[in-house]
Amino acid sequence: MSDRIFGAVGLFLALGYAWAALVIEESFLSDAVGPKAFPLIIAAVLGLASVAIFLKPDTAPEWPSLPRLLEVAMAVLAMILYALLLPEAGFILATAVAAAYLTWRLGSSPIGSIVTGCLTSVGIYAVFHLVLGLSLAKGPFGF
Amino acid sequence: METLSSLADGFVIALTWQNLLLALLGCFLGTIMGALPGLGPSNGVAILIPLAFTLGLGATPSLILLTSVYYGAMYGGRISSILLNIPGDEPAMMTCLDGYPMAQQGRAGEALSLSGVASFVGAFIATWGLILLAPQLVKIALLFGPAEYFALFTLAFATLGGVASTNQAKTAFAAALGIGLATVGVDTQTGVPRFTFGEVHLYDGIDFLVAIVGLFALSEVFLFLEHRHGNAEANSSKISVGRLMPSFALLKSCTPTMLRTSLLGFIAGVLPGAGASLGSFISYTFEKKLVDKEGTFGKGDPRGVAAPEAGNNAAAGGALVPMLALGVPGSGTTAVLLAVLLALNITPGPLLFTQQPDVVWGLIAALFIANFMLLAMNIPMIGLFTRVLLIPPRILMPIVAMVSFVGIYGISGSSFDLMVMVGFGVLGWVLRKLDVPLVPIILGTLLGNAMENNLRRAISISNGDWFTLIDSPLSIALWSLAAIGFILPIVFGKVLKARMRHMKKDEEGSTID
């Protein structure tokens, strides 16, 4: 079943991609092939592969139960928040929180995960910023 | 003679303190990454690319660092195979068969050091093979025009799934998806924006480093979260190494095996689509047929440890040949190494050897140096590497995630790129669940633009005649190889994969008995 859905989604993706290729505005000065032809070939391959997957599906993988799926979704959310807040909060603070969250969700104890998060953050800061001189996000406190 | 003097020049370039230090660091990190289950060579190199890049290292030093990581990871994969019966990476799967039984008999130290020597022999011979074969391949490659290159790229994609691929439709899907991603951005030839949906951030196209790190490293983190697999596979009581040095007699008895399988592995590595996993598989089965008279393979025969290790390390070296000489990688990790080259603004291919010989020969010299370092490191320091297996993923995985973010942020300093990376992480996770290979996606984003440019160049030269693509005997040969390479796995892939799995199960059964 998973592969049938996957194939259908892939086919829609291929159609959307082909449509987006067809509406590319061509410049008045173009080479013999133009900017549309290659994407259209790729869209055809994508579409054919999707149809093949749809018609001949593999056995479905073991999808996680709803709570585990929620777990992954929460991690994604945490990472997006991290990406957004990194320039605001500064590297050390944002990284400590994000690392603590991840290690907590992977099964550390609450206190252990706060300690691990802080150590990870300070450790990466020390190695990459102080030793290797990489510029990391500066927060309101300058680190 | 010319080759030897070029090689000597290469050593002059590679033997500076900075480069030696980088090689040492790369070997060390690579071995650790190879040893940890879940962090293979592709992952290891992928995480470190942005770092090498942001540190402002020059082309040769960063290549030295990353190829050392590559060789190191190939060495490291065997450690968890032998001690825990869990392959550290896919090519090390065959090492479990005899390595783990040896460990159970209290000969773990011997197995580790013997496999270290075997890895050394394999990689050493393969590096010589690279020196001898790559310049020859370059001569052929100089005959290639745009039409032949287009056919060659198609060949690379068609065979990428490998002989053991189970579902070619999914490989094709992945390749098309990757190439499609590469077409996002301003068209290089006419200057019109394509597939950008008015988003200014996308005008530059999608940075392939962002895609690679997201697909490989972050999706791994999601997999661990999904299973909440936070504890270490090993516990300290389980790891006892025992006697470290292999006896001279043991080494001598394994020497013919190592030499034969190195050669076999090298050939498997050079051929498109075979790669290190198949190299070690072929090596093991070949040796088993040839020397296993008493049926001791699978019950802790030292030769069964030496064969796959020499084979997969030789294949790792062999895979560098098409990558350097043609610019078309034959395996996942060399695809990631190609990303390094492209990020450094070096275009691999025939011209690399004539225009930037210092990069090529410096790299080859570095491979030799890394190989000796790894041998020196792996035998006395094996105890240290086994300790690494005790680090639980719940601590390791957040570090992997955070280092990925640091690397990408260091390059662009934009939150948008970080979000795109998270998006690729989710995509990678879903595709992995659906058993879609990730390597063709990476290769597609890397080579998509070059492929399109060659197509358009070929057709512009012939004034819009599409038949120019199949005009020369060389391109016809490449197209037929591509067709065979794509169709063959549909027929044989399932059988081969089943045999690989079957063999592993058999051995597990026999160790329980």
C-alpha cells in the first residue's frame, strides 16, 4: 500500500514538474535545445518510474505507531525552531536547548540531558569557534 | 618513469606538517565514524565537508582530510563487525561471518589486527592500481565529446543501483528526483529562472551540500528517534580483545588470500555500479570456493576475515579511479567525495590530470600516507577504538545533528538553508523507509547541471539534430552498457541480494549451534 501511495505522489510530482517546465518563460535568445527540453525528459523518467512503482509495489515498510510518528514530527519542529531562533538566541543557548531536547527524547534522564546538552554546546563552541576559528551565530550576549 | 616522478612530486606536496596533521586527524575521525553503527563512510564524509570548506582549507589539504576520513571509515567498519556482529557500515557485512566467531573464541584481538593488515594490503594495492589505471583511462576520456559525456552520465545513473539492487524503478525515481532538484535555479545558458516559484533564495539553485548533509546525517537522527534506540549496542563486559598481534605464521597463511582478493576487490571497485559492498561479497565467496576445503569458513577462519576486508578496501580505492579520471563516481561515498571536489571548484575528469597535477598526485600520495598511518594506528590503538563503541547514540546523535547545523550555517549563515536541510532530512527519512536509495539523488543534484550542459552543447554543435547522441561508436557502446547495466539487476538483483542475506542467516544459525 505504501508504494502505491508513493507511486501516485511521484506521478503527481512528475506532472507538476512537467507543467512547471512548460510554463518557463523562454528568453528571446536561446540555444537549440532551450531550457525546457531537459526538464521534460527528466519529468518523463520520473513519471515512468512512479508508474512502475505504483504497478509493482514492494512489501510495505513497518511504519512507526502514532506516538513514534509524533516523536519524529516534534524533532522536526524542534529543528525548525532551532534554525529560526539561532541568529536570535546565539549559538550556545540555542544549541544547548536543542541538543538537550534530542538527547532527552532518545532516552536520557531529564537532568542528564540538560548536562549533556550544555556540554555538547560548549564543546562544539570550543572546538569549532575557539580552536578552529569558525564564525558561529552571535546572540545578544556575544556567543 | 613519468608516473614515478609525478608521484614523487605528490609526496613533496603531501609531506608538510599541516597535511600530515590533517591526514592523521582524518584517519582518526574516519576510523571512529566507520566503527560506530549508523555512521558509515558517506555520512562521515558528508558531515565533514562543510567544515573543511568553512575552515578555508585549500583544495589539496581538504581533499587529504576527507579522503583520509574515507579510507579510515573503510578500516573502521570492521571493528563492530568483529566485536558485536553488527556491521559498522554495509561493506563490512561480510566480515561478520568469520570475524564474530573468532571473537567468540577469544581471538578478537587477532581478528582485529589481521583484518587491519588485510585492509592495509587491499588499500595499498588499490592505490597502486589507481596510479597505473587512472592515466590510461584519462587517455580514453580525452576522446569524449559532449554527446559521449551525456551517454557516460546516463551510464553512471543506470548502473548506480548496483548489481544487488532490488527495485530499479526506485533507483530511476531517485536519480530523476536528484537531477530535477539540480535544475532548480537560474538556467546557466539562457538566464531564465526555472522552478523557483518567485523565491529569491532559490535563484542560486539548491546547494548540494545542504541536500547531502540533510539526506544522510539528519535522516539518520530521525531513524534513531523513531526507534528510540538510545543505548549503546555494546556493554563493557562484552568487549574483550585478547592477544593483539597476529602470529607470523597466521599472516603468512593469509597472504595469498589477501593478494587475490585485493585484485578482485579493485576490479569490482572500478566497474560502475559494483562498489565496496559487492567487492567484499565477491571476495568472500570466491575465497570460500577456492580454499575452504575443510568447511571452516563461517566458523572463525582467519582467511574469512582477511578476504572481505582486503576486498572492500581495495574496492574503495578502485572506486576512486572513475571518479578522478572521468568525474563520474561509481559508489555512494565517491559521489560524496565528488561533492567535495565540486565545492572546491575543482572539476574532476581528464583535464584535472593535465591542469592540476598537484591536486591529483598530492591526493594519491596522501592516500599512501593515510594508509600507513591507519595501519600504525589500528594495531596498537585498537583498544581505544573499541571504547568508542560504548558511546550511546542518545549522546552521539544530537552531536551529529548539531555539527551538521554548524557546518551548513558556517557556509551560508542563513536560516533558510538550515530549514531546507531539515526538509531534506525528513525527505531522506521517508525515502529510506520506502527503500529508495539516497545515493542517486545526491549524484543527480551533483551531476544534473553538467549532464544538461553536455546535452545542450552536443545538440547545439549538430544544429539541433538529436541523433548526434548516438552518432559515434563510443557513444553507442556507452548507451548499450547503460541499457545492460540497468536491465541486468532487474533479472539478477533479487537472486543476488537473497543470497547475500541467506548466507548471513546461515552463519548466524551455525554460530548458535
